[in-house]
Amino acid sequence: MTETTTRPGYAAQKEAVIKRLHRIEGQVRGIERMVEEERYCIDVLTQIAAVSTALDSVAVKLLEEHVRHCVADALAAGDAETAARKSEDLLAAVQRFSRTR
């Protein structure tokens, strides 16, 4: 299998990830309704924080699976170039993720 046809690390949990994203989508629609109803600012901000935390949770799970599957497989295969590329991808993702804090 080439790198472009290899399943992503989260593939085994794909349905759970999709289910969680659908719940988050529902939370966002709830926030939209709160704004339409002109609810109290702090209540809206509280719900936005909850959505942000939920998305962070999904991102951490995806990062974990990237390490356990993509990076680990690349290291185990002994291909230094692929392992380096997967490791760089991981580091870039962690940097992007940490910049949002």
C-alpha cells in the first residue's frame, strides 16, 4: 500500500469520530439559536467554550491515533524518509494545535 492509499490512524474509530462531530454540529446549531433568541452573552460564551473543548477532544484523539498508527507504522517499516515525514507532520500538527490555546 502506498502512503496515499493507507487508511488513516482513526479509521477504526471513524464512526465514533463522525458521531462526536455530529453532536458538536448540534451544539453549534444550539448556539446559533441562542444568538437568534438574543440570549445572555455569558450563556452563549459558555456554550462556545463547550464546543471548543469538544473539538479539542476530537483533535487530541486524532493526534493520538496518528502517533499510534501512522508514525508508529512508519518507524516500524524502517523507511527513514517516511518516518521523518510522518514525524514532521506530527510536529506541525502539534504546533498548530498548541497555537490555538
